[in-house]
Amino acid sequence: MAKYQAVLMHGKRDAEGNHPFEAAEGLMQHSPARITRTFMEAMEAVSGVGHIEYELNATMKSRDGKIVTALGNLVFHGDDVQPFIVMISEA
């Protein structure tokens, strides 16, 4: 397993955090959407809130492939939908 980090910011809850996580070696070689999905799965495992529902609007890699940026919406209870941005890289 390799160590990665993600900076996640979202919506009106003034939520911003640095989230370290572990995933398979070579994760950054995958598509930006797959990297984002791996991070969200890691968050589900440690957040204590169960399944994290989200919609991806855009994902991209930096030119050197070392940073993934994803934009989308986190879907909370009912109509509580909040935009998010996450930046993921190797730790």
C-alpha cells in the first residue's frame, strides 16, 4: 500500500480538511475519476457516516500527472447538495 493525501473543501459547512489515505501502489497512473473514486471509498471506510453519495462534474490531472483535481457535488440528506473540490496526490 502507498500513502496519498487529499485536500477536500465543500459547501456551506465551512468544511476543509487534509485527509491522508492508503491505496494500491501506482494509483496515480489511473484515470482521474478512478483516483477520486478510490479516495471516496477510503473516506467511507473512516468517516463513520456510511456511504458517501457524490456526483462528479469534472476531473483532471496536472500536466505532470502528480495531482488530481475533482469538482462535483456531495449529496447529503434530502435536498442538501453541496459543491466540493478535492485535490489528491501522493503523500
